[in-house]
Amino acid sequence: MSAATINPNEAAHFGALAADWWDPHGSSAMLHRLNPVRLAYIREQVDLHWQVDARDRHPLAGRSALDVGCGAGLLAEPLARLGAKVTGVDAAPENIAAARDHAAGQGLSIAYHAGELATLDSQNPFASSEVEMPIGRARTRGVSTSLDTNGTGRKVQFDLVTSMEVVEHVTDPAAFVAELAARLAPGGLMILSTPNRTLWSKLLLVEAAERVGAVPRGTHDWDQFLKPEELTGLLEGAGLEVIDRTGLSPSAARGFKLGGSEALNYLIAARHNK
């Protein structure tokens, strides 16, 4: 995240949760219940966008992914298992330390970066954009890992950019979305999720959930939630086209489910305007 978008108070709040981020019964229990549903949506959109066989166990092989606001790696690790070369960025150094430790224990190679998204170019992440490399007479897709080291101002880009429940925590959503769009490679796919600003989300996600301890107190500021049309406007202003949107709602049987009402939360997929 750029200097204009990081909220130090938010970074400190989430950094304090790093120690038990991977505990499914701890302070991040809600994220553990959300994650399978998010992954199902990401897989669905990846298959549609790149015309991948749904039976393929590694649909992101040969592609790079950037997860912004990655926390301790709850989404970054499954993306790596789907075959992507993953870079995770988070404003809280405590989260990145926890993410690195957990990935190492799982034998996963993920490039983690603490701090501003704008400074990612000076690091050595899994950069990306589609290129074709000749092998014999055939040509196969590869990944470029070149960085901007000559002062040209070119930003490192990625085939898949995700940012889950983050845009509502930054100081400047428009600048944040613009930076995300600048990181999306040509032909790439962006997927975001965020709570909707409705009466239901205020009652259930903020007041009730924090009161009963389902999420830590101080996690949400309802006034910062974005309605779908507002987030769509930010994406379009950044030169992207929204290609899909779906609700994410509670389910008595599964915890959460895709589809149906967007009153509490929604996911949105976008790509560069053609």
C-alpha cells in the first residue's frame, strides 16, 4: 500500500493479532470460515478468465499472484498450492513475520513484503507478466521476473491481484484501488472482497459480531464500508472493467456461502478495459 493509503492505527490493530492468525479458533476465526468461500470464488473466476479445466489441480501454474493486505498468509498459501508464484504485502511487520514462519513450516516459497505497496519495486518478489518463450519449435507461456532497476518508473505487475477485506481499512480507497490496478498485468485478473455499507452490516458485522467476540473489537468502521456501486466506480476510474460480482452471506450449514444477498459482504472481479 502506498504512503497515502496506509492507516497506522489499522496496521497496529491487525499486527497485534499476528500471533494467533493461524488459529482457527482464535481472533481470526471469522477469516478461517470465510477463506474456503473466497477460494471457491477465486477458483471459479480463474477458470473462467483463463479457460482452465476445473479438474486441474494447479490452475495458476506459470502465473504470478499478488495478495495485498495478506495478513499472515491465509490466502497466499492456498494460491501457492494452486501453482502461483505468490507475493504477499501487508502493512504490519508482525503479520509478515508470522506469514514467513508459517510458509517455511509448510515448505512453501512465498515472497512476503512488509510496508508500502509502492516500495515493492525495490524488493525481489515474484514479478510477472505473460511472455512467450520458444522451446524447440513450440512456444510456451512463461513469467517475466524483471524489476524496474533503471529508474523508468515501471511497476512490477502480476497476473492475479487479490485484496480481501482491505479497501475498507485504508485512508484513501481511490488511491489504493489505483495502485492495485497499476499492479495488474495486461490480461490479468483482479479479485476484491469487502463489506457492504448497509443497515444489516452495521447491525451484524459491527455491533453484534464485535459485541459477542466473533471479531476483535475495533476491527470495523462502518462509515468506511463501500457500497458495490462505489467500489465499481473506483475500479472503473482506475481503468478496469468489472466482469463479475456476487454476494457473500452467512449459511447455517457452511458458515458462509456465495451468491444471494450482498447486504453484508460481496466479492468483485475485474480486468483491464479492452
